[in-house]
Amino acid sequence: MSIFLIQNTAAAVAGAVLAKKDVAKKMKITRSRLKQIIKEEMGLVQARTTTDPTLDQIESIAMDVVETNPEGGLMAIATALQDEGLDLDAKVMSGVLFIEETNGNKYFIGNRNKFDIEPGEKPKSIGEPEKYVLGVME
């Protein structure tokens, strides 16, 4: 797990804990209930991560680009990925950003309508509202 992800997770949990403590004081809930709430919050944070740290890193970088530069498109994401110094090749072709690691893992970012996404597949959403999807090519 990357340092960035660990720091974000810790910050999210700390924020949730502080918010829940304020709620606990106002609502006078028990300490055991507060611990249960914190465990639930931790579960939500952990559920957002995957077992593929590169996928998480690509998602984080893409989200940063979309949030800081809403007009920036796939080329801006490709540039940000390359500027980050990751060991990968990023190319935009036909409205899709193809990303390939030197170890052969392949990822894609693009508009949802550019892909045949099966009902069971769950690509990651990039942007709020969703601007792009991020997935793994098999």
C-alpha cells in the first residue's frame, strides 16, 4: 500500500473519529457504540482500496487531475501519470487512455460508453459526477 493511500486512510479515519466523538458528546452514546461506529468507518475506508496498488495510484492521480482541472482531459491525466515517474507507458488513442506497466499489467481510462462493460464488472469512477471510468484490461 502506498504512503499516500495510508496517509489518506489515516486522515479519513481521524476525521471520522473526531466527528463521531462530537456526535457522541451531543447524543450521549456509549463508548462501546462509538468503537463500533469507528470500526464501521474503517471498513468503509478499506473497502475503497484494491489489492492492486498501481490501480489505486492511477485512480488517485486521475482524480486529482479531474478535480483540479475539470477541463483537462485524458492527455492531462497521461501527462500527470508520466510526471509522477511511474514505471508505465500512457497513450491516448481513439478517446481512450491506455496505460501499460513494464511488467505487462494494462489499464484503461475513458468515457463509460467507449467500453463493453459486463453487468458484473465494476470499473472505478473518476470524477464527481462520473467523467471517466478506470479499469484493468485482461
